[in-house]
Amino acid sequence: MAPSLVGLGMRIRLARTQYGMAQSELARRVGLSATALNDIEHGRTVDPRWSVVGRIANTLGVSLDSLSGEECVPLRLVGAG
């Protein structure tokens, strides 16, 4: 299993429930079967396409970074005070 896929699914489920949307409704809006979305949320999809994850993020009004678990950290320039 690729790293953090279970975490990705859990973050999608959390965002979806916080949004107040049923799994079947989110699946319909992003063009997936309910089974496919369930597999993503439970970490059974080995490598979900980022285009799908992007549609999920857009539908739920969250960033890709928040779903992927990546923090946006500004880079500090070398020599900058």
C-alpha cells in the first residue's frame, strides 16, 4: 500500500461528514460509483487519481493539501534574515 492512503481516505471522510454530505451524494457529484468512493475512504484503492481527489476537494470546498496531509510551508531563502 502506498504511504498515507489510509490517511487520505480518512481525511476525505472527515471533510465529507463535516460538510454534511452523504457518501452517495459526493460520489454522484464527482462522477464515481458509491463503491469506488467507499474504497477510497477505506484505503482500499491503491492509487487514487489526483484528478479524482481534486474533484472531491473542489466539491467539499477544501484544498488538495488538506486532503493529502501536506502542509504548505513557505520556503525560507538562504541568507534571508
